[in-house]
Amino acid sequence: MESLISDYVKKALSKKPDILTHTLRVVGYCKAIGRTEDADMDILISSAWLHDICWSKLDMSPENLAVHAEESAKLAKDVLNKMNMSDRMAEKIVSAISVHESLPDSPSIEAKILFEADHLDRIGAVGISKIFSSWGIKGGLDIINTKILPSMEEWFTTRKGFELAKEKIIFLNLFVDNYNKEIIEANKG
């Protein structure tokens, strides 16, 4: 099943290499975390492959970013139906995708892991560089300072997810501290 879905995603995102490589990293994180939890790996890995599939049809914009989890869930449902996925399994995959940006109070383990994996990629070097390239310096710093730094330690509730996040959290804090020091020094001159 994974190869069928991964082939579809690779083709669909072939013109969006940044999204595809993000997806590949998220799949890798899901595999690492999912092996240590009681997750249904078919549901988890299918969800990981399809979690950002909407970008194959939408342009990156603040408006689309706000609804991309729901849009990816809708598109994933269509894709899974065309692949003759069972309704029960498709529903679990679509459910995980639909909440990968903001978890409900009692998420499935697959949704929780997908959320962690997606957020792990955001706080790494590639994720941070993407934030700045997409939103500029001022917008990137605003996202980091208001959305990422205050929440990131709460995002990781599985043991493996937290373990993977620790180094990235240290890196991001050092980056922000060094960036701020350089700006302060430049403004003194």
C-alpha cells in the first residue's frame, strides 16, 4: 500500500520539490516514532504521505496555509477512494490528516504522531529556513516568536518524538538568541 501512495504523492508533488522533501522527512519521522508507539503503521504512513497533498493543487499563501489540513484531507479521501481503500481505513487516514495542524483533545495515536512529525520538521534547520524564505525576516521571526517557541515543547508527547525534538529545540533557541544578538550589535554600530 505504501508504494502505491508514495508513487502517487511523488508524481503529484513533482513540481513542488520543497513540499515533497518535507513529506519525505515527515514520513521518516513517522516511521521512527510509530515503531515505538502502538500505532497502525499502514494508517500512519499513508497519512504521512498524504498530509500535504493539497499543495499539488494550491499555491502557498496565508489563506491556503490556514485551511491546508482540511484541503489535504479532502483530496486524500478522493485519492484513497480511487485506490479502492476500505472506507474504515480511509476514514482513519483522512481523520489524522485533517487534524495534523491542531490536535483535538483525544486524538488517535496516528494523528498525534503525524502532528509531532510535521512539527519536528518545522523546528529543524530546513524548516526554519523555509519559514524565512516563505515569510521574510520579519514574518519569519514573528512566526517563530509567537507560534513556535511558546508551544514547541508541548507539541511532543511521545517519548521518541520528544527525544527527536530535544536537539532541534536547542538549535532553534540558539538560532534565535544568536540572531537577536547580531541584530542588537548591528543596531549599536
